[in-house]
Amino acid sequence: MIEFTEEQIHRYSRHILLADVGVEGQEKIMNAKVLVVGAGGLGAPVSLYLAAAGVGRIGLVDADIVDISNLQRQVIHFTKDVGTPKVKSAKEKLLAINPDVKVDTYYEFLDSSNALDIIREYDFIVDGTDNFPVKFLINDACVMAGKPFSHGGILRFNGQTFTHLPGTACYRCMFKEPPPPGAVPTCSQAGVLGAIAGMLGTIQAAETLKYFTGVGQLLTNCLLTFDAKTMQFRTVAVRHRDNCPVCGSNPTIDHLIDYEQAVCDLKNHEK
């Protein structure tokens, strides 16, 4: 049991005042370990809100450095950070918000050689990446390791997300395999309205906190999509497929796969 200091009681008072959270819920948050893959457009709001909430340990995976074109949406990075590894820049901001949080950084690409080892250290995984090969990698690694995760994707004015728990629909239940390289544009090719990243990232952060506190209903077995042009949100029901190649009764995928990426994606591992 955590012995709250007076400063912590004051810092987290708005959580503690919530009947659905309280001291017990805040203690669960402070004991939580969350891995955020991608310290960019989605990873920025997710990690900022998780640190502010008091998540005890946050891991950040990203092999990229801050570019001036990132600043339009990746609000965790400032102009002074251009040229700095994103994980280093992000860690600095998270500790500035909440020095009680432990931040682990992985300045590397997530791939089949390291995904399971990194993911095993955490209770919940957040996908903030910008390409299909890594999204499928995260999905498969989490399913194999029995880890819950939040999927997120944005493009232009649109966003989508769902939450996976063991036994619920995974990414492959909805999409069997990645599209051919270059078939679907990325944010770096088609563009994205900066605020869209904030909209979706905060939803992913809320799902993460709901998971640990047990509050409300998670976005399991459904895909939440939105179009910011019209501010229309839709929730589409999806089913766990018993014949899913990775989470079904008789999985045919028993190892992690590094799918081919489009050339432009190699330098844009996050949103």
C-alpha cells in the first residue's frame, strides 16, 4: 500500500475526489507500468496525461529525433528540442510535469528482435505508431505475451482506436495483414490536422487509466472512429474471430514478423 504524502494528496486531489477513483484508484494508477510506442503525435498527449495522472512507470520507445515538422502536432517537443532524440525530449517534459514518475527510454526501433522483451516489462501497451508493419508487430507481441493494449491511428482529419484485452478482438480480427507498402498513405505523405493527434491521444490515455482503475467500459470488441470535419463519432462492433491467425483457437502465427515498410516510413515510426 502506498503512503501518500501531503503533496501527492494535493496533486491528485481531483482524482481522489472522484467516487469511481478515490484513494484506491489513484494507488492503482501509481502502481501501473505503461509502455508507449512512439513519442510523436499520439505518444505526446498519451504520455503527458499518464505522467500527470501519476502512472508509476512509463516506457517510451522511439528511434527518431525531433524535426521541426513534428512540432505542428507532437506537443511534447519544443523548438529547442529539434535534433534531440524524441525519447530524451519527452522524458524531460514528463519529469517536469511529475518528478515522481519513473521514465524508461528505448532509443531504438521496435522490431521482432526486441518487442517481446520490452513489452514483458509493462502492464499495458499504447500503440502510437504511424505504419502498419509496426502496428501488426505490436498487436502480435501483445497477444503472444497476454498484454492489453490500446490501438490508435490517425490520418488527415480522421482517427480510430480500440482496446484489446486477452480474449477480445485483436487487430488481426479486423484486418488480416498489412496492406502492400505504399498502398495507404501515412501522415508524412497525406498530412494530418495537428489537433487530431491530441483528440485521439487523450482517448487512448483515458482508456489506459480506465483499465487500471476499472472505471466504465473499455473500447473492447468495437472500433471507435471519428471524422473531425463533421465531428461525427461512430462505434462499430467487431467480434473476436476464433479463426484469427494470432489470437484464435489454433493460431497459425507463432512468431513475430517484420513486414516490409515503405521507404518513407522508416524515418517515421510514430505519429
